[in-house]
Amino acid sequence: MTARTVVSADISARKLNFKDHIDVRGMRAAEALEAVQDFVDDALMLGVGSVSILHGKGTGALKEEIRRYLRTVPDVASVADEHADRGGAGITIVTFAV
């Protein structure tokens, strides 16, 4: 088995198990930001077109911190609130320029 085969198998397994959403409600900002960074890295590596980040509404501090980070990611094409019927301002939808 070559290294390329092993990497390809690992990526296939990760893609199969990847969920296109993450819930960071209740986390401290630093912890949530680290989780979101790892999540976005995985999504980009796997070629996912869009993801959702459930941060809740609360004071809006977590949402702002996450969106500040997302603005620094070159492969992020757009960031928007989820539709009001599906969570609105408590969920951020991220679309990638893949």
C-alpha cells in the first residue's frame, strides 16, 4: 500500500463521516474558535461546498468572534444568517469558493 493510497483512504473515510454542521453553543470564545477553525479546515480539505455553525443568539459575542475569523479565511465566499425558519441569527451559513 503506497502513501498516496493511505492518504486517499483516510480522506475518503473522513469525508464519509464529516457532518456539515457544528454546535459551539455553551463554549467559551477561545474553545469555540478553535473548534470552528478545525471544522473549517476539514471542510476545505474535503471539498465541502457549505457548512453551518450553530453558535446561538445570546449576546452575539460568539457569533461576532466566529465571523471575524471567517473574514480572514481566503476560501470563504460568503457568510450569512440561516433562514429565520431554521434558526436565523443563531446559525451562520458559510459558503466556500471551492
